[in-house]
Amino acid sequence: MADPAPNLFPNVSRKPGLQIWTINNMEMVPVPPQGYGNFFEGDCYLVLYQRSAGGAADIHYWIGGSSSQDEQGAAAILVTQLDESLGGSPVQHRQVQGAESPSFRSYFKNGLIYKKGGVASGFQHVETNCYSVLRLLRVKGRKNVTATEVDVSWNSFNKGDIFLLDMGKNIIQWNGPQSNRREKLKAVLLAQDIRDRERGGRAQINVVEGSDEEDSPELMKTMMAVLGQRTGQMKDAVPDDSRNKAQHQSVKLYHVTDNSGKLVVQEVASQPLTQDLLHSTDCYLVDQGGSSLLVWKGRQASPVERRSALSSAVGFIKAKSYPATTNVEVMSEGAESAIFKHLFQSWRETNQTMGLGSTYSKGRIAKVEQVKFNVMELHARPELAAQQRMVDDASGDIWRIENVELAEVKPSSYGQFYGGDCYLVLYSYRMSSRQHYILYMWQGRHATRDEVTACAFQAVNVDNSLQGAAVQVRVVMGKEPRHFLAIFKGKLILFEGGTGRPGVAPPSTDTRLFQVRGTSELNTKATEVPARASSLNTNDVFLLKTPATSYLWYGKGCSGDERLMGRAMSDVLSKEDKQVVMEDQEPAEFWVALGGKAPYARDKRLQKEVPLHAPRLFECSNQTGRFQMEEVNDFTQTDLDEEDVMLLDTWEEVFLWIGSSANQHETQEAVNSALDYLRTHPAGRDLDTPLISVKQGYEPPTFTGWFNAWDPHKWSVSRGAKGEGAGQEDFLTDARIDPSVLTTLGSIL
């Protein structure tokens, strides 16, 4: 293929993060970060997500439900040209309004907002601090939230959904009588997102329970003034559109060729598929029974075949009379997605290293290029900004919440966070001759509800003292964004419990164990874990502190960079000399300090830096009579929902995690559901694959080893200490709701 002109897309950045453009007259018009997550139904968009500088990337083109054929055609052409300008390595995705893939939705944590109109109608994508707004948003979804703009009328309401009446300076959330608490929480978070991004944090949010409207007479009076008097019966709940695709047994592989002078699509094989069916000189299309199409482009395929890959998939959809919402994913050889690999019985990477050989590493800290941090990206997606190096002249202050007031933390203790505390971290730096501020609210896992609420209140006070100039970021213990890690330059320590308050004795334990994860100063942290053998993980570095000595333990799966950062972190945790211990060469005293040997996460599959089949987590349901699942991207322990049955597929084992409040029928049918998953898996999985049923609170190390910094007391402590009413407090604490809506939100629970 001829190299595309390098200046074809001059406004496309190669740095990690998210970039969005709308299509206007065959041109890509950048969407400001404040507008990310807002999509006009009459437009088409290109969304580029780059996971690392110059590395893996995904290009999505989003089709609005009211967009024209010309706009859709222009988007398809531009996405192909953009792919070529980036070297042909990104994975291309076709997204249709209302049927977006989980990976696309994962970019917008607070949900998607569908707006009426489009650029052609003169609409602006975002007008920050504009209060001349009147719109009604219908909010749907428990995990993946969408908000669709509907007519500002009582006729738009129904009993099962949640509606946001947005009046600029005031946002009223009306909860349908048949909506559940998780939907209500998601709607509150969306309302906060609208307030913070579009109104600069200056809008009042109030909640009305549709089942108890008489409890909010003033709010109802306001709604009646805008919507008019309500007449007749309100419509019943509208069932959510099921986007959870059942696995299809009719997975087929098609060969795409232009040998005859025109593109021809011909069936090659049906499941189970094997990797040797794919040849580098050709392009192929995998049809998952009409639920989605995946197109594979061989490195040596002709330019016509490669450039026509996306259009041939769209033509295939029309020829098969598949729904227009069918998702399409296009990838090049060597850049296959995890979903694509899961369709094949076996998969081997090119130049795959066998055993424990060294794989790709970014190099030593001194070689990392310093790039100025883009605060606008943080404003839209804080977790993406973490991939940038911060400016050197930055400075900041840290406070701890003590008796609902702010207590200054000494600089010598910066980077040390205790699970029983809440902290405010103010980060300031200069850009464009102006002072900018980022205010982090770090909330410990064991902090009280009063401390969490006080932390949010004090954040408002600090922001007010800065004339509202601070970007506020809530940080839940264990979920620190990478930019937060970068602030402390590889010296961030998370103590499981206790407090950093002066005069308070530390936890009465003589032996402590810390798990160190990270490859550079930008992404390293040490997390305290229970001091027992089951906490070890072959992938990581651990520091074991005992009264007699300190041990630096290297798992077999950790890289050279991880060991380097582990040693640097160990010097922060302990000034005394450390005894280096290699896995399987531990002295007897090491095991004695941990209470004896015990099984831990040491499966050899965990030792590969890039597993051949990445683990995947699904929320499961078979209530409709067939097994359905929704994938959870970038999963952590907090994604395990107490009300659900979750399936963790590590390829050679399948775990069923059963939440304590999961549906009784799903719990009883959990094993059958797992067998259904294996039986219907496109790759023809072995039905004898080990099935492991795991109950909440009783997870073995073979399960917890797939999660970062697993907290074994997350559920057991809260239940044992708080009793029957723990659920509500945990719900509020985990949600990190603003104090301005805490009182009103109490009715939700």
C-alpha cells in the first residue's frame, strides 16, 4: 500500500487518550472535551481511542439515528482514511445509536446523551456555563446508561424510566415508580456530570420519587409550571432494549476477495474456527449469527480489499437483511481484538515467546519522554490523562479530614494514604500563563459516611476559595487514575486501614505485607494486603515487613521494570536492608512470618505479560429463557455486583461468582448457565473445562489473582460490623454522591 499523506489529518494527536470529531461536509470537526458523551442524533462521529503513545488504537464511527446517507458514507470513507494514516493498525468499529458496543460505552462512564438535531441544524456541541436550557432527558440502563432527549411533556413520561428535567440552573430528577435503585444512582451521576461539565458545577440537582410525589410539593410545582398539568394515566414501563447478545452457534467465516475484478464474499468454514484458516494474502469476515461482524485484513492483502473491508461488511449486512444496528469491527493482522481471538479454538501470536521469556518493555524511567499534561482531557476523562507526564513546576497541598474539618498533611507524609481516612489533594500548575487546579477527593475504603460527606463538602469550600477554578475528581481507594499515581512519582502507598492522624497509634500488627505494581514512576503504587501467603501473586513484587527483617519477594511473572520499581518502593516503605527472595526459593522464616504456606495465585498462565486469551468478565442473565451476558471492560473487584451472577472466563477455567443478593433462580441455575456459555461459545469450547462456583466473600486465590489489589474484607467486614442495614450505607459510600443530593437520595434507598 502507498503511504498516505502525513498531513491528511493534521488535527489528529498521536498521544494516548480520547479524541472525537463530528462529520460536517466531508470534514472532521473536533468536539471539545466538555462535549464528550453528547451525540446529536442527526450527525455521524469519529471516535479515536489510543491506549498508548503510538501503540494500539481503536477507531469508532458512530451513526446517529437521524443522520443522512451522505453523512454515513462520508464517515465510512474518513474512518478508512484515518486508519491508513495511523498505519493500518487500529481496530475499526461501526457503532449505531442505541446499539453501541460495551467497549464504546466504557469511554463514557456516566453514560451517553442523545440530543436532537445536529451540526447542519446549527446546534452547538457544548456551551459551557450556558443556562438558557430547557430539555427533558429519558434515562435508561443499569450499567450502561443512555439519556435520550424527548419532548418536554408529561406524555414522554412512563412508570419504569427516569427523567431529567434540565432547566439550566436547576435539574430535577424524576424517578419512575418501577425503576430500581441502581438506575436511580446512575441517573444522579449523569445529572452531576451534566452540571459539572456543561454548567461549571453551578446547577442545583433535586430528586422527585414518582411513587411519592406528595413528599416534594415545591419541586412538583416547578415541574407542573414547565410541563403543564398532568392528565390521564401515565404509561407503564417500557422494556429496555436488550443489547446483551446471546451467543450464536451459527458462526461462519467468509473469504473476501477481488480476484475477479469485483469484491466477492464466499463462505469458507463454520465453527469451530481455527487460526490456520486465515491467510495473510486475503481478507476475511466472521459472521456471529447476525449479532456482529468482524473483518480481518491480512498484511499482504491487496489495497482494494483492505480499503473495502468496512464497506463490504456494510454490504453484507444489507444482503443478509440483518438489522441496521449490527456492529462491525475491522482489524489488521497482528492487531486482533480479544473478542476476535475468542472465536477461534486456539490462537498463537506472531513471534510468540514461550515460557517466561522477556517481552516488550517501555524501558527505564530515565528514558521516558516528558510530555506536558493536557488538562482538557482530564476534564473529560480523568483516567486517560494519567498516561501523560506532568509538568515539573507543579505543586500542591494535601489535607486530611479530621472532625469534618481540614487538617494539613506534612510534606514528609505525602503519598501515604490510610484506608480509614479521607483526603483532599490539590494539584496546581501553570499553563498558558494561567494557574490551573486539579482537586482530588480520595476516600478510604474504611472511612465513615460522615467523613466521606465532609470530604465532599470541604472540596466545595476549597473550590470556592479558588473562585470555582478547580477540576474536581473523586478517587475511590484502589481505583486511583494513573494521573493520580504520576503525581507521587512512584511513592504512593495505600495502607489498608488505620489513620494518619497524629497521636493515633498505628494498627497493632507486627507483620505487614505490601503488593507493589507498576513499571515506572508514572504508574506504580504499593497496596497493603493481608499478611498471609494467600495474598501473594506470581505476577507481582511484594514487601514483607517483620520485626526481625524485611523481605523483598519477586514473583516469577514480574518484569525487570517491575522489580526496579519494587526495589525503589521498598526503600520508601522501609529504610532497613531487605532480603531479596525469589519465588520458590523462600527461607523458612518467610513462611513463618506469613503464618505458614498456603495456595496463592501462581498459575503459569498469569506469568505471561500478554495472555493469549485475556480474561473476560460478564454480567449474566437467563431470565428471558436464553443465556445472555454483557461484558464488563477493564474490570476490577468493584465491578462484581452483589445483585448479579458474574462469569469470569480465563479460557482454561470458568468461574461463576454469585452475589449475595443475586436472583434465586439464577443462583440455582448458575452451573447450567456456565455450561450453556461453553456449549454456545463460537470457539467450540471443551465442555469439560473446569467450572468453579464462587460465592461472594469466599473467593479463592485462583479467582482473586485475576484482580488488582483484591480486598478480602470488602464485604465480610461491612456485613459483620454493620449488620442488616449495611447495604444502604455501603451503597452511598461506594457511589460517592455529592452532599447536595445525599438527603434527597435517601428516599431512593
